[in-house]
Amino acid sequence: MTRQHHPPENPWPNLQKFIDSGGQISIGESGPVRCSAVAADEHTMYVALSRRTGESLVDLLHRLDRALDKALSEEVFTDEINS
């Protein structure tokens, strides 16, 4: 019997929608911040998160997805890097 591989459900729907509509996601070093996650387009930075001590990359992406949803639906922008 052969098992079929089914990809998992999209864990980050807001990131997917944002990227599909031309937005950009950056993960990595940003100035003095060793690891950050930023969601922006050519005009606006919607979210800039700093990875917390002990936070996994997956957890950071979940936080980015939630913060991006808040930015796009409620116009509440999160900036942990420049504030």
C-alpha cells in the first residue's frame, strides 16, 4: 500500500495572501536586531518584529501572520524594531 502525502493546511494564510498580492516578507538581521521578521510593500512597512529570546522561527512566523492580519484589517501597525 502506498501512502499519499498531503501537504499541511496553510499555517500562515495572511502571509500567503500578502505575498500573493505583491507584498514582501523579510526574515533575518536588521540593523542591531539579530533576527527580525518584516512585512512591507513598496509604500508601507506593516509589521516589524524582533525575535524573542527562545522563540522558534515557527512561533515568530505565527506572530508575524497575526500582526499582519491586524495591520491589514484594523490598520494597527506593529514596530518592535524602530520604537
